[in-house]
Amino acid sequence: MDRLLTVKEVAERLGTWETSGERFPRRLVAERRIAFVKVGHHVRIPETALANYVSANTVQPATRSRRLRAVA
């Protein structure tokens, strides 16, 4: 079973705690952009759901062409 993270823990792992507190992870939950579990009135996010979100939203760097332009 996955470890369930609090909204604060998710914000800390995403690096958004210092700037927006819990606002960003709560928005992800409200917009249903990340899987979550309701435990009574509390929201918990499984570690794998966070890993899947990060993986799905990771942008790979552009690769440069091997052709180099001649400099005159």
C-alpha cells in the first residue's frame, strides 16, 4: 500500500510550500488533475499519484541538431 501524503507534504515535495503554501496542491485536487483519497474531511495524496503527476508533466530538454553552422 502506498504512503498517503498530506497536502503540506505534497507542497513541500513539489517545492511550492514557500511561495504558495498548500494552494497549488489543493488546486490540483479541486481540478481533478491528481489522484487523491478522502479520509473523512481530509485529503491525502498517494506517493505514486504524485510521482505519476510529476512524470506526466516533466518536459524533456530539446535536443540540438548535430549540424553546426559554419562561422565566417
